Amino acid sequence: MNADFLDTQLVAYLSLREALGFQMRVEKVLLPEFVAFIKAQQNPGPIRAQIALEWTCQASAHRGASGAARRLSMARGGDVSKMLICYPL
């Protein structure tokens, strides 16, 4: 998946949600980490659930065990993962 595409989609997603009145404090920290993780995988295909779960389970500099639960919530099918995972190449 193209790294520029992911960055563009992330910025668009965060901007849209903020424009709709959602507070995106946690997402502004976690989603760039998720995108960086995906880029580091250098996987040219779609983002699979396994990659999202690997990101969820890794240690976070910003959160403890409760952070893993929050990341799992994002990775398992919330609006964020639909925005990132469901786009074809």
C-alpha cells in the first residue's frame, strides 16, 4: 500500500472527524503510530487483520496495558480500521 496514500487518508479522516465535532486526542497519537507500523511492514497489499493485531499487541511508548485495549478497539473494526483496511490498492 502506498505510504503517501495512507498519510493522506489519515489526515483526511482526522480532519473530517474533528470537523464533525469529535475529539480526536487519542487517535492523533495512536493512528500515526499505526500508519508508521504499516509502513515499516513494507507490505504492498491491503492491510490485513493480522497486521492490525500485531500492532495492537506490541508495546506502546504512550500507553500501558489499557492502551492495548484501546488499540484493539481501533484495529478490530471501528471507523478507523474501516478507513485504513478496506481500501484496495
